[in-house]
Amino acid sequence: MLYSKIIRGAAIAALGLAAQTALAQDVTLPRAMVWTSYDLGSTGYAEASAMADALDKKYGTTVRLTPSGTAIGRMLPLARGRATFGFMGNEIFFASEAGFEFAAADWGPQDVRVLLGRPAAVGLITGEDTDIQSIQDLKGRKVGFVQASPSTLMNTKAALAFGGLTVDDVEEVIYPGYGAMVQGFISGEIDAVPVTPTVSALREAEGGRGVRWLDMPGSDAAGWDRVRASSSVFSPVSMTVGVSISEEDPADLLGYRYPQLTTYADTDEDEVYNFVKALDESFDLYKDANKVIDRWNVGEAGTSPAGAPFHPGAIKYLREIGVWDAEDDAWNTARIARIEAVKTAWTAAREKAKADGVSDDDWPDFWQAYRAEALD
């Protein structure tokens, strides 16, 4: 892999030697930190900004945010050692699996780790003007998809799997972007779309054709077995805040993590430990920044599953305060084993590709075929 552990380690070590430290109570932080995040205007950027401000006020640590609208743009500074932490989305799952953009020959499986991840939710909605009452009812119906959006596709596949369906069981209607897909739903072009509960555009749909959430209750063990077979990042969640959702009428959805505070596996354990502790101890300074940021409390944000395994430095702190348990350990061990299997398959595939004369341009297709046989 182009971005090797040696190069990354050297870059981070150089930054560490140059950094002064700030002490508050028994927490030690660098004087300055660099984080990557989603781009300006995103929830991820807003929450990272609020947390950075809290660390500045409590510990005197200055944080520089490097925003990007692409997965590679957020990951590259981490891979090159120019940033240590990133507020990421489900791209860390694809990075660890060497999927999509990370299937390129100069990337490959990334050994990333999670520190904390704010609980979020996504699910499928239909209109109240339809007779669709469950995910099973979507068979043969028009479902919205976004072109070149692996995260959205993963969400939809997992939700369909709950109902025992696949993408082949529905009529795919592909849109160039997420906003266009939601507008297609509002106008009645499609029967169902994957959305998060707080998407503001859904208010327009609520006032028009109406919004009906297709529930995925945690009590349906068989359905959730199918979800987990589709993707390891989801868990059951009951949402009481959102469009057409209330305490009296909650929605049972796919729980996942966004944003996910991420680093590489070789980041110093003490540095991660202190960082997580600092975020916990400064929580009161940022917990009111928006309606959902309070879910960064470690009791919710410090548990599995997530898009990648948790870092041992984070686990050390979470275990100390009684958040991390044996179930989390079992999930983490299995997730690390999966990454190691992907890394082994990648190495073997690269050797075979070299022997067979496969070019870098042809490599992604070669890798997908190889991994389907070796891993899936």
C-alpha cells in the first residue's frame, strides 16, 4: 500500500516531538491538533467545530479542521500523517474493506480505528398515499437510489435485507444526487427512499403525500440477522425525534454512527486515551451545540457496533468508566479479524495480479472478483 504504516508513523512522530502539551486536571493533550471532517455546512463539521472549541476553552488546545466533501479528501490527511483524527462517515467501513474508492491499487485496506461514534439512524420511508405498510411490501415497487453513493446503497441493501429482499426485488430508480432522489419522492416519482429522520426536505413530503416509516423492530431476530449479514455497522434503534416521528409514534430504524471519530490503529494509545477522556470531561461545553450532539456522551457514543474496530486507547478509557463490556469486546475482536482477512486477501491478490500482468487500471475489477471468491 502506498500509504504505509512506516510513513504514517514517522510523520505523526515528527508532529508529536514538535508539539507542546496542555495539562488540565489529569488530561494531557497536544498544544495543537489537526482533524479532518465533512465539508462546511455539514452536521459533521458543525459538531467537530463545537468539540474543538470546547477543548480550546478547557485545555488550551488549538484544533485546525480540514474539511472535505469526499471520502478520499477526509482520509488522505490521516493516511499521510498530516492529521491524526477525522470526523468520518461510513467511508471508514469501505476503507477497511478496500471497497469503492479504496479498491485503487495505491490504497487497499486501511487499518482504521474508531474512538467514539455518535448514534444516528437511517431507514426507508414510503408515502401515506401508497398501500405499502412494511419492507416486504416493496417487492416490485420503485425505490430511489443515488448514483455512485456506496453509503446510501449500503443503507438500502441492509433495510431491504430486513424484509428478506434484495435490490433485484425492487425497481431501481437512480438519481444523480441525494437531494434529487428526495425531491423525486416528494413529487411521487418513487415509492420509497432511504433517509435520516431529520432531513429538512421531508417536511415538504409530510405536508404533501405524507411520510410513513417502514419499521425494523429489534424484536424481529430473523430480520436483524439478515441485516447483520448484509453489513456489520448497523444495530436496532427506536427514534422518537424526526419528521413524522414522536414519543407516541416512534420509528424502528437502522442505527449506525455519524460522525465517527477515527484514527489509524498505530496512533499512540495514551494519546487516544487522553483525547477520549478530554472529550468526556468537556462534554458540558458542547452538548447543546445542536439537537443531536448530546448523543456524543460516551455512554452512547462509546459502544459497538461502528464502521471500524475501536482503538485500544479508547477501549481503555471506556472500560475504566464502565461503558465497554464483553459484548463490545467480542464485536471488536471479530471486526479486527475481518480487517486482517481483507489485508491477507489483498496481499495475495496483488501478487497474483502482478504474476498475471494485470494493470493498475484493470486492478479494481480484478480485486472485486478476487475478493468475492476469497472473502464474501
